[in-house]
Amino acid sequence: MTLKKLALSVAAASALFVVSASAQMPASWTKPTTGFQVIGNIYYVGTEGLSAWLITSSKGHILIDGGMPQNAALVEANIKALGFKLSDVDLILNSHAHFDHAGALAQLKKDTGAVVIASAGDKAALEGGKYIGSETVTAYNFPPVKVDKTVADGETLSVGSNTLKANLTPGHTKGCTSWTTSVKDGSKSYKVIFWCSTSVAANRLAPNPQYPGIVADYQKTFTKLAGMQADVFLAPHPDQMNLAAKRAALGPGKPNPFVDPTELPTVTVRSKADFEAQLSKQQAGS
């Protein structure tokens, strides 16, 4: 699925939520799927349509995102099925404060006892359980989660042998954060990015922006991402990274399909073009 189609799909789903809190979301968002090893000590523990990532070590684990509120049990089941303990999850991180990625964090925090860390830009949204700029749309609400610590751009966090860097890439949300790390797989080491997202989705760009400065934030983020390198690109929605096809291609003796240094720049270019098209349409009142 292209970023443009995905953005339209998510926007359409969001529009349905506006009409009714009981409206249907994409079925894949809450459809169970088995967890699996992506590369090195990084595991996929999300659902069929919403990503959640577990980064493991002998001295504790890091969880990134949790999906919808009802996905908490599915994420926990995947963690346990892979042989890991919930009590060993020390940190919970968030890519961005939207209900489909942060909705399960409150329950996951309660069940693991982990510390929740996010950017200052998304703290209010996480602690309020609101979609900033659309606070009156109750269908966008999610269970609030206490942020124990905020991180600044470039700040690093470590658990055991794992160190992650917070790269602020705002636009999709005010505090959108793309986390980067390195992972060893066999004798090789790879740069990994947990991309936040740069799709427009349901965001208003003009004339009444979702939040002040959103257009400038997107533009700065595209410039920033264009200067970054990653061997492994991991996204909050599996369709944004062709996860199903890559998973099917995994196997002993085969090159890891998740290793693709061209993916981040390709996604950045396509996403920027979509953003510019959406901006033009909104400015024209389409």
C-alpha cells in the first residue's frame, strides 16, 4: 500500500469515527497475529494492522507503542508467547500520541510496571487521552497514560545493552518521535529507525491547522529525515513497510528482507510529495 493510499485509508477511518464512536475501524487494527523475530533482538508484538515492537536484553526490555486500547492483551500475549516476561519490560516508548498507537499504553504500563517515556510535545495528548486539535471529537479519545519522563531531541535511553535515541520528527503529531538504535544480527550491525510517521492522515494543515506551526514542523521533519540513514525501516502501520511480505520472506540462510537502506529515503520522498499535495488542496479549500 502506498503512503498516499494509506493516508486516505486512515483519514477515511478517522472520518467514520467522527460520525459515531461505534463506527468500524479497519479490522486488521485489532486482528491478532503471532509475534516474531524481526532482526537481532527486535521482535514484532503488534496486531495484523498496528505495530508494536519489543527490543530485548538480558537486563530488561523496551516496548514501543501498543495499538488500540483493546490491543493491550494481544500485545501482552505475543510478548509471553515469545518467551519474555511482562515484568521484564522496563521502558514503554511511544512514536506518537494517537489513539491507534497510544491507546493501549495505560493498560500496558499497569501490567508491566514499566516507566513511560515520551516527548514533551506529546505529553499533554498522552496524559489527557486526546487528539490535539480535535479534542471535541470524543471518538479519538483513549485511556490517559501518565508520562514518567520526557525526552528532548537527541536524548538517549538505555536498558541493558540497548540504547535508543529520540529523534523529534513532528508534524503527524506535535511530539512525533522516530526512535533509532543499532542491532547486531550475526556478525553484522545495522542502523534501525522506528519511524514515527509523516502522513497527513486526518490532520488539518490549512486554514485552521491541527496545531500552530504544523506545516513548518512537517517541512523541517522531511529535511531531517532526508539527512538520516537507516538499514532497517520499521513503521507504526505494517502496510507502511510491507511487513507481511517481508515476514513471509524470512528464513534460515536467506538475506533478511527487513534490511533495505533505500526504504527510509524512498518513504520520505513519497510522503513529502503527498504532504505537499494535501497542503495545496487544503489551502485551496478542497
